[in-house]
Amino acid sequence: MALDAGLRAAILQSVEDNFDRQVAYTQKLVSFASQRGEEFTIQDFIHDDLKARGMKMDRFDMDEAALAAHEGGAPFSATHSRAPIVVGIHHPKAEAGRSLILQHHLDVVPVGPRDMWEHDPYGGAIIGDWMYGRGAGDMKAGAAANVFALEALKRIGLQPAATVYLQSVVEEESTGNGAMQTFLRGYTADAALIPEPEHEKLVRAGLGVLWFSVEVRGIPVHVREMGEGANAIDAAYRLIGSLREIEAKWNAERDQHPECAGEPHPINLNVGIIEGGDWGSSVPAWCRFQVRVAIYPGQKAREKFREIAEHVAAFSRGDRFLAQNPPVLTQNGFNAEGYILEPGSEAETILGAAHEAAFGAPLETFMTAAYLDARVYALYNRIPTLCYGPVSKGIHGFDEAVSLSSVKRVTQAMALFIAEWCGTEPI
Ligand code: ZN
């Protein structure tokens, strides 16, 4: 049942009228330096805020053993966050509509060298249409949109006529264990909506992602005896070269994955951190590097990791130094499969209509080469999962920013979607 024109107009106007507050709220979220392991205060803030807005609250820790036992869980490392997961629950007076999960993550990636930013990474400066800051796009604007899409209904005396779970997670940028933990705790609904910065498009497919470290150890000597010493950094370079062979092989298989049609290079292997050695005139005895690589939807994370480990082992057997000092591969983060949003769901149809009402243009879909928590809801909850959100720039880079006009229209589309998917009732 489509929303009548009067209600539609009232919801669009309500988002518009409250947008200044939404912008201030987004700035507040950006002001928390919520890097990995440091999300306690922002999770406290959202907990108290949702409680003040009348939601029933649940706050819980991630369960390492339960996550390790599930195929979608990722191993804990020393840097794994211990911050809690927060869920705000709205119960209607009468359960008449379809239930919904609204999810966001509040962890952000490191800012990198501060002098490479023009704007304060936690300042939330607004210049023209852009709000700047680490996490402004990915995804504190989306978190605020979750809150303010519901608020838009409340301002006109309405609330969802179905249960809504507002799930605020961490560990999205490193393991996906936050979203996994909401699933393990038993949260589910008839659909999920995650407003990641997706350039006003709906994600049709997201890739899986693996994280692992590689460590090489050798014998340290003075550089004048270098012929006898094994240079661990040189060996690491050779190993990275062998990993590039896997990346090329997997990209060559892209035609077997229709969701990646037209993508020239869907599988990206990134060496994100490298460290090693102790002294400029000593042959380095050790080197460690961190790898992130994507896998196609439908492929099993553990099988693909095994494939990598076997490739590296075979390469090492043919290398004079590595054969004596086999590198150690350790999974230390993402162990995630990709997912596909099956076309034709009613949730997608309703979001499409809501988007068109807010933007005056049809909703487009696309494949993203990134990890998304949406995979948890798609693969394990097995519910239609809509990953859709505003225009951003510089996410994971410098001077990250989100387009405020885009955030406003996305929030309008979300509020319309909620009203139609869940139905509405008077407060
Ligand atoms: Zn994100």
C-alpha cells in the first residue's frame, strides 16, 4: 500500500524542517575520535541518546568464542575492539507492519598523518555543501540519518507500526564482528537498511574480504657479510610479488561472476602495513606485513584463505631463503564472504519508490568492491538487506567529507521507506 500524497509530503517536509538539528548531531558524532578500540564513549553517547528518545536499550559485549565458532566470525587480534554493541528497540502499540533493522557502524579508520589534512579530522567543519571529518561519510552521517529518519515521523505525531531495531556496531572496518554479534544475540527482522556512503545508489553485491598478516624471520648479520645473512625485508618483497600472482589469477576469473560484469579489476589486494628490521646497517632479521584481499560472493572465506596459504607455501619452497624460513600467515581480521541482494524483493521496490519521491530520479544499483556488514543480514539472517546512502569523498583518505544535500535527500527516502515498510501509527 503506497503512502498517500499528503503523508508523503508531510514526511519530506519534516526531514527538511529538522535538518539543522540533524547536521549538528552529525557533527557531534564526528567529534568522537572513535578509532578501533576507542568507541566506548561514542557508544555510550548513542546509548543514552536513543534511550532519551524513548527506545528500549540493549548493550552487550562481543563473544569471542561464539564468533570463533561461526563461519562468518573473524579471529580476534590484540587490537580487536572491546567496545560494546548498542541496540535501541522501538516497539509499536500494535504490531501491524513489517519489522526492520537500521544498522550503522561508529568505528572509523585511522586519520594518517595529520599534516595531510586541510581540515581538523574531528572538527566537522562545513564548507559549502560538505561536512569534513574522519567518519563524516563512513558512516556517521548514516548513523545520524538512522536516528533522524525515525525522528521525522515522530515530529508529525507518528511512529513505525512494527518493531524497529536501531543497531549501533563497531569493528566494521576490521572484522565485521560487531554486526555478527547482533546476529548471534538473536536480532533479526523482515528487512535491514544500512546507510553506508553509497553515492545515492543501492548495493546489488558486495565482495567478501580476508585480512591476514605475513611474517618472515631470518638471521641478522652485518651488511658487510650480507651474502651470508638472509634479508627478511627482501624476502617479504618477493612474497608480495607472489601474492600479486593470486590477485591477477582471481581477477582473471571475474567472468565467472556475473555480479562483477564490467568491472575490470574487482579483486584488490592491498598491503596496508609493513614493518621490519631494527638498524640501518644490520641485515633485517624480521619483516611483517598486513594484507587485505577481496573474494567473490559465493566463495567460502576459509577455503580462499587456504588457497592463499598453499600458494605462498609453494612459492616459498622454490625460494632459497624462504624454503629454510617458511613465512607464517595469520588470519587477523575479516573472514567474510560476499553477498548479493536478490533483485525483485518488496523491500527494494519500496526503497526505489521512496528514493524516486525524494530525488525525482530512479534508484540505481551497483556492485561494490568493498566489505559491508550487509553480508551478515543477507547471508545469516537471510533477509532483504538494503545498503544505500549519501554521496561522500575521501573516505579512508584525507579530508573525508559528506554531501549534506545528499544526506538530506537520503534521509527523506529512508523516512518514506520506514513509513511504508513498517506502516505508521499515532504516537
Ligand atoms: Zn562504512
